[in-house]
Amino acid sequence: MIVGVLGALALRLRPGELAAAVTAPETLFALRLSLLTSAAALAIALLLGLPAAYLMARRRFPGRALLDTLLDVPLVMPPLVAGLGLLFLFGRPMLGGPLATLGIELLFSPAGVVLALAFIATTVVLRSAAAAFRAVDPGYGAAARTLGAGAWEVFWQIDLPLAGRGIAAGAVLAWARALGEFGATLMVAGATRFHTETLPMAVFLNIATGETGVAIACALILLAVALLMLLAMRGLARRE
């Protein structure tokens, strides 16, 4: 089945047709937007996920079990439901009104794509990073503190470097998840050609209108990127 799916995608177009579809303006726009928005979402996910992961791995506090369960909700929430919640949360009756007074429009814009992708990717980063931090022996940090190191130095010079490969693998996985996200993006940013058209959105739009060439080109690009990320994760695992 796996070989059949790959072959069905790869052999659908002749080489000349595939080359024309890959270099089409719509394909290049979708590729550029996907790379930019997924990179921005990954940066946000790392900014929010790493401190939260360190907190969950190293601290005990009241309500920790409840918070731990809450942080897992995006992993099991259907993307369409997550997108619907974000759509209502950032709509005008709620957060959208105050943001609009500041000149910030998130919905149905490229910023909305980043919002949707970051919501999905942050939990992936958090879970991977928390597991990586838990794998680091806390005795190293305790020994460093007896030598005068502060909490900030322990984090930057001991825990973060030792957990680095696990965090990197989680970041690759989160980026792959963000790059292929469709449901939440559709609800938050809409499906507008040459505006919020990521690679998954381009596949959807072009299949819906019968333009299979661009759809297959975008699908093959997503597949190629996914395979490269899989190889990167395997490489990190071998180095570990």
C-alpha cells in the first residue's frame, strides 16, 4: 500500500508536465508561504514550549497533573475543532475586537496561518522537550549549584545542551506537523489563492477545481520535505 501510494503520486504526471507544475507561480507561492509560516510557527512553538517543558520536567507544584493533562489537549483535538475554537477566540466579539483597535488582523490572513500552525506545533515541541529534559540526570545541575551556578546557568550550560538532540528531534517533528497542517489553517485563515494558500491548501483548492497538475506538484513537494525530515530525525537518533 505504501509503495502503491508513492507510485500513484509519482507516476501521475509525465516529467515535462511535472516540471511545469512544480515551477508554476501558484506552486512557488504556496511553497514560499508554507516555509515562511511554518518557520515562524516553529519559532513561536520553541519560545513557548521550551520554558513550559522545563517547568513540567523539573518542578512540582499544586495542579501540575491538571495542567499536564490540559497541555495534551491539542494533541488529541481534531484540527478542524482547534481551528474553529481559534476562529471564535480571535473573532471580533472576543479577542479580535481589542486586537483590531491596535491594527492587528489575524483571521483570514497569513498571520492567521502562523497562529493555527503555532497552536498545533507548540504541544509537539513541549512534549518532546519535556521528555528530553527528564532524560537529563538532575544530579549534574545539583553539582553545578554547589559550585555556585545559578538556575539560569544550569539551564543554559547543562540541561539545554544535554537535552539538545531530543529537542532538535522534537523541533523537526513539529515543523513537519506544521508544514502539513490543513484543517486548523482552513478554519482560521481560509482558502484564498495567492493569499493564504499553503501547500496543503493548494492541493485542496486545485483538486477541487480539477487542476491536478499543481495539486500533485504540491503533494510531491510535501512528500519530499517529509522524507527529508524523517532522514534528519533518524540521523539525530543515530548520533544520540
